[in-house]
Amino acid sequence: MRILPRSFFILALTLMPVMAQGCLSGGGDARYVNLSRMEEMESPSPPREINTSNAGEPRFDGNRRLDLKTVIELALKNNPSLLAISEKVKEAVNRYPLVTALDDPMVGVGLYPSTLGSNGSDFAYKINFQQRIPYPGKLGLKGDYALAEAQAVFKDLASARLELIRMVEAAYLELYYEYSADEITEEEKRLLMEFKTIASARYAAGKGNLQNVIHADLDLAKVEHKQIVIERERKIATARLNVLLGRGAELALPAPSGLQPVAPLPEKGALMEKAKLFNPCIVAARSRMEAAQVSLKLAKSKSYPDFMVTGSYNTAWMNKDLHPFIGVGINIPIVSDRLRAENKIATAKIKQATWKLQAATDKVRFDVERAWQRIKELHHARELFRKTLLPETKLNLNAALAGYSEGKNDFLTLITAQRALVETKLKYERILVDMRIWDSRLTQTIGEKL
């Protein structure tokens, strides 16, 4: 019995170099450490709450207006879909130590029943040890495959973050538009009431007719219904933004604080070059290409044998020098249909990843082209409305109002001029909002702030 610890100590020292060969991972540990650090940095902080005061007036962390930067920050911390993807990243990163670890060793204990209580022989027993050791480099390839997949999932998370930011910005801008539309409609209502007052005064003085007053009443009724429609759209926009923030759809939100400035239209060729470098879908496709290439190496490595290191200590032998035993066995991979099929599957994965990378690149090219052309058009429209259409429709309304007050034109001309101004203001606000929505889309496509 006294020889047992020493024998197994010698056995362990003998097995350690072989086990180290099987654990060789080709520098994957450093990549795993870096990915783990990145995963910790990317993990969202504990969710923050959006509060509502006791008086029922919504407030946004003490602010009376909804700030886009704060809204995006809260969405990134609270959106449940994004949180689910961040957990998927943790799962992918932590597969590395799982696939690069050796199988658990097997230890067995046996005894010889005939020696129990025997006067003719000592009690005899046997202790067995088994450890499967993959061919050197196999675990490293499994680790490289896991890291490439984890890197791709990281980029999936980055893509989801950009998509969430785009959706939040779009919801915020739509909410801003509904508030602006409500203000314009309220101004329209005020003008119609003013026109009705003028029409009523002219009718009372015998200079106008009752039809003009009725016409004003009809338009006021239409405006009131328009306000109901705007209120509905505003509540829908609020619900959409609330859901993106991880809140109840029915909760209230303050009015948006305003629009962010829009950068000048960038050069299209430079945008595409940036997208190739930073677009998360393209980068993820490259990582999956790397994983597919590693899977082919893994398939080929299965034709190399694995080792089985065995050891035992058997006291049944009379000669104590024969008690400890060390052995090594290997499996014999036979080039069969199974190995050929695995190689074909791995080759197909590489081709599939190649085409997916091409498809991702083509889609990004289209998205950049579409967004750039749309922004270019909106830049032109903004200048057209700001410099020409808005000033002209305001002058036209002022002229129509003066002409109607002096009896030089009819009430229909005044109403038509007023409708043109309202429609122009609404279109201008829509252009301003759409510019920022498409700018956000372009930013998401590039993968980096412009």
C-alpha cells in the first residue's frame, strides 16, 4: 500500500507531456481572453427605468423633453431583443473552454473477491485510469472554430445594435413629426377661425354671402377630425417607441426635444469603402468564412488517430515491480464514406460562406446607393421648400387675405391659399424628418458614424 502514491505520481508525470500535446490550441487562448473582455464591455448595464411623476405628467429622467441621445442609451440597455442577443454572445464565447477541454478521465477500482478474508493470500485490488487524448492540434482547431463563430455572433450583436438605433431614431422622428403636424394643424385651425370671423363680418355688412361662413365651418370640422387622426398616429408612434425602450406600449412619453443636425452629403465611393470595413454583416460573413475553413481542417484531422492513455495499479501480481502499469492505445481512422462525407460537407460550408459574403456585400452596395440617392434628393427638396415654396406660399396667403378683405377676390381663393401653405409646411416637416431617417439608415449600413 505504501507504494501506491509514488506509483501514481510517476504515472501522472508521464502523462502530463502527452496531455499538454492534446491541449495545444495554437494561440487561441489569447483570442479567447480578448473576446471575453469584449463580451464584458459589451454587456448592457442594469436596465434604467423611465419614471412618471405622481401628478401624471411624464418625465424622462427629470427632463421635460425627450432627448434622442438619452432615448438611444435607454433602448440599448432595456430592449429585450438586444439583451437576448447579448446572452447569445456569452453562450458563443464560453463554448471555447468547452470544446478545447479534454474529456473527463475515467478512474475505476476493482477487487478480487477471493482474497477477502483469505488466510492464504493478501487482499488484492486493482485501480484503473483512462484518459482520451486527441491528436495534437485537434483541440486547437475546435477552439479556432468556436472563436470564429463567437466573432461572427459579436458582429451579429453589433448589427442588432445598429438596427435598434435606427428603429429608435425612426420612431423618435415619427413622434416628432406628429407633434409638428399637430402644431401646424392647430395653426390651420386658428387661421380658419380668423377667416370665419372676417367672412361673418363681411356677411353682416352685406359685402359677403353666407356660403363663405358655412365653408369656413366645414373646413373647421375637417381640421378637428384631422387633429383626431394626428392624435391617433401620435399614440401609435409613442407605443412603438415605448416597445423599443422595453416599456409598456400604453405609457406616456414627453414630446421630442427637436431634430439633430444633418451632415452634408458625403462622397459615395468613400462610403462603400467604409462599409466594406465596418458593416457588421460583412464582417460577420468573413468570420463565418473563417469558421468554414477551420471546419474543413477539422474534417481532415479526423483521419488522424486519437490516443487513449491507460494506467493501472494491480496488487494481484506477486512481483511488486509489476503492480504499476502504463499503456497507450490509438484508434484507427479508416478512410471511409463517413470521412469523405465530412470533407464534402466542410467544402460545401466554405462555398456557402463565400456566397453569403458576396450576397452581404452586394446588399450593402445596394443599401448605400439607395440611401445616398434618397438623401441627395431630400437635400435638394429641403432647399427648394426653404428658399422658394415656403416663402411663396406665405406671400400668396397674405395676398389672398388682403384681397379678400378688400373684396378683390373670393373666399375660395383665400381657402385655397391657406390649404397650400398648410400642405407645404407639412411636406417640409416630412422632408426634414425623412432626411434624418435616411441618414440613420445610411449610418447603419456603413456600420460607423459618418
